[in-house]
Amino acid sequence: MTTSSSPRLTALAGLALLAAALSACTLPKGLGLPIQNGNYAPDVNLKGDQRRAYEQDLEACQKQIIAAYGDRQTSNNAITDLRQCLIHKGYVLLS
């Protein structure tokens, strides 16, 4: 006799694991970034002053995106332009 968990329970467990994994890739809350909805801002593995400099650069890029796109700031073009802004500031972004 073998036991198996229900497919629904397995799916829920999988979704919980996915949500936990994705939340580990987000920026800390309360940074004061203009765009808070949508976690498309690339995270970096920086500490201390370098991390603060990145957050300031990200904020500056987000302000440019808001000025250019207004309420369409989470569109694909806006996301691409945000990443391009960070690249112009010297960051190397993966995928």
C-alpha cells in the first residue's frame, strides 16, 4: 500500500515554494523608491555603501521612467528602459 498526497495539496505546496523563492529576490521594503508596485527592479548582490549607491541610482532611473511613462510605468517598454538606465550607470544586469 502506498500513500500519495492529493494533487491539489501538491499544487498548493508548489505555489507556496514558488512564492517564497520569488520573494527572496525582491528589494527590501521601505526604501522610498517611487515605483513600489511590480517587482521588476533587478536585485543586486551588494552590501553597504555600494548597495545604497545602487538604490539611489535605481530611484533616479525610476523617476525618469515615471516622467516618460506616467501611469504606464510597468509596461514592457518602461521595464526595458529602467534596465537600460541602470546599464548606462555601469551596472551589469543578468537576464
